[in-house]
Amino acid sequence: MKDVVLMLSGFVRGPNNFCLNTLSQYILKPFNAKVYAQIYDCENLNEFVEKYNPSRVLLTHKDEPIISKSPEKIFPETNIQSTLYMWRNIKRVFDIVPKSSNAVFIRSRYDLCYDNSFIKLISKSMNANKNTIIVPKGGDARGGLFDMIAAGDYESMMIYSNLYKYVDEYITLGIPFHPEIFLRHHLEKNNISIERIDIPIGLTRASDPSTIFRGNVTIPGEPQILYRI
């Protein structure tokens, strides 16, 4: 069996115990996955290390990313700085993972919750062809590609994670500035095949610990899911 390397980036916003518990139950423990993470220096490093037990953590400062020109095509829901932060953090955390030809690399974020269907994502990734990225079905905003989680081998995920290096180029080409449009263009430009898998995705916040929303069903006693595909 291949190793599983989990790459987490973005704002922790304090460990979300519900997300962390599902992550541990369905990915970390069953696959003995190794965590590589980026967090900001304004967050609690000691608490993070205690909760996530990462193999390596990159502590970064939230300095503003710079692009050479402003995009001409942008959608009203797109925040330029948030998009740049996201892709820069994805690249930064990938840069600290060890290269391996016998591992599955998963890009994810701190506020996703997981269930036993994620075994399908990892199993499919372990048997995927080269130059292939596995992405859940649905959630492709503006005709782009769902960008909250993806999996593949080292070389494929290196290309995925290097999108930030090409932001100026894509702006110059007139690609509409949107994280998911950029991602689809970037992968297709680099001849990366995209395989989809039907698994549910839940994006949570710890601010409301009383409810969780799955479609139209409210389940007491769990955090609120703000987004689900």
C-alpha cells in the first residue's frame, strides 16, 4: 500500500474539533497519514502541533501577495487577495513535503469534514494513472474545477500546487480571475487528466456548534455545514 501524505493550508481559526475528529477517524488513523501543514504566525502553534501532530509545519506571515497587473476579467464573488493567499499557501506547503514515488498526496483545508466515503478517494488515487488528479464531483463554480480537495501522485500534485507561479501569466492571457477557472485552465494546459469521484464534501465553521446541515436535513449536536456538494 502506498503512503498517504496530507497537505493542509490556510487559516486554522483555532482547531475545529469536529473536522479534526473526522479527519483522524477516516484518513489519519486508517492510513497512518502524515500531515504537512502551513499555518500563519498569528495562530497558536503549540495548540496546532498538539492537535494535528504534523510531520512538519511551515509558519508563515500573512504578507500581501503581489501581482504584476490587475485582472481585467473578474467575477463579483471573487476576492483577489483571498485567491492569491490560497494558491500561495498551497504551493508553500507542497514545497515542504518529501518527494516520493510511493505515496498519494492530498491537498485539503482545515474546515472540511470527512466520512467513510473518503476511502474511495484515497483508493482511487493509489491506482490512478500518472498525470492524473482525483477531484470530487460537483462544485465547479463558473465552469472551473472544484478546488477544496484533490489527490494524486507527487508529480501531478506538484503541477497542481504550482498554479501560484503562473497567476501573472494567466491574467495576461485574459483568463477570467477565479480560483476554479484558473485551476481547470492550469491543469489542462499541463496535460493533467482530471478524474471525478462521487463523494460528499462538507465545509464547516466552529462558530455554531449546535447544528449541521446536510442538504435539507438538520442534525443536532454537530457544527454547522455552510457548504456541501
